[in-house]
Amino acid sequence: MKEMEYDRTACWCVFFKDNLLMQKLADGTCTLPAGQQLPVAPAKDQTVHRVTLPTGQQVYTFAIDYPVAETNQWMMTGLRASFDHLPLDAYKAAGKAYQILYWDLHSRYCPVCGTPTEQQTDIMKKCPHCGNELYPPISTAIIVLVRRGEEILLVHAHNFRGTFYGLVAGFLEAGETLEQCVRREVMEETGLCIRNITYFDSQPWPYPSGLMVGFFADYESGDIKLQKDELSAGAFYHRNNLPELPRKLSIARRLIDAWLEGKDTHTNR
């Protein structure tokens, strides 16, 4: 790829590991750095990547090999925590940028023959030896809100970062439809049978490279039998007595909020 040129409106997503560089504003919020000059120097041998967003806007991203110390102008925070500091569009842009960096780090050598790969386009690398092409992988997972009258099924997984309760979720397996995955995950994790599976929405989940697909479903039968290696707790909770819930950035919280607001009627799957 030819060397890129940047204009004065170029927007930068700069990462040290999964920590994002943000520029402080006078009102106490933050924004992504912008300008023709790189805000800091990239790590040695690090590629500056052009990232095209779904809106058509382009941002640039690269990794650094040291954290930037907090000053009156700059601060760094984890990508997930940046949701509390950035406008939503900037947070989403940083999420896609991080996915591209993660792909770049894990696709430097051809998985077929071990030859160093060459960047051909913004989202494609090619092996010069065997011709194998590599694109950013997406790991698809389902997440489902199970209703039982005025109650919903909430669980706490061992890998949750905090004491909140969330929804049953899991990765799509080879050969499965999304609906089959929903049924299997609920059965495996809780022992329950469900019906009336309906699609809600989807959400890119850049931790590090996923797509969450959200569904509603209704309880059909069974008693809760938790998959102990995945879940530490789980039960049906009444809408008037909900435990601590996931943060607003997640599709899990959007599913719960939609149910609370009576917006959980979609086409059956």
C-alpha cells in the first residue's frame, strides 16, 4: 500500500495495549485527537491503519509501545471505560479501530505456510508465497433476554467484571443457526426450554473482535440448573426487584431497557 497523507481534520485512535489516548476538553469531556500531525510517535515497525467507518468517515489508528502520562491535555483509559468520556460516535470509531489493530497483530504471518503477510487493502492481507488472503475475523455471539410473565432471567457469569447481573450469552458454533444457538445456550447454561425467539438488534463488541446478536424469548419449561463452570448465580427477577444491571453501553442493557419499556415485540423466529 502506498504511504498515506493526512489532512488537518484527520482523527486519530491511538492505543497502548487496549488503552485509548483521548484529548481533554474544557468542559470536562474528552475527544479523539485530530490534526495533520500524529499526536505521538507509533511503536517501532507499527503500521498506521486507515479505518473506514459505516458512515463513510475515515479515521487513523496505530499502537504505541508506552502509555502516555496524564496531563492537562491528554489522558488514557481502557477502551470499555472510554464510553464514559467520549461521544458515542467517537467511542464506536475507537472500537472499530481497535479491532483492526487486533487483527493486524494476529495476522502478521500466514497461518497456512508461515510466510510474513503483506497488506493489500485497509482490510485485507495476502501471503506472497501461497496467496492466502486474510481479513479481520468476527466472532459471532448471541445474547438473549428470557421472559416469564413480569420476570426475566438474569445471570452472573464468572467472567463478569463486577457484581452486576446480565443475560445468557454464548458463541455461535459451526453449522448452527442463530436461533439454534439461542436455544442451546439457554439449555446448556440454565437447563431451561424456551419458545418465541425474536430478533432484537446487533452490536459490534470490540473486546477484542466480536458481534453480539440480541434476542428476546419466552420461558417454556424446566427448572434452573446452572452450568457451574460458566455461571455463579442465576434466577428470574421481577421488574420491580431487579439486581444491579449491565452498563448502558451494552446490548444486554438495551434488551433489558426495551423490555422494561414494553418495546420487546418483534417478529418471531
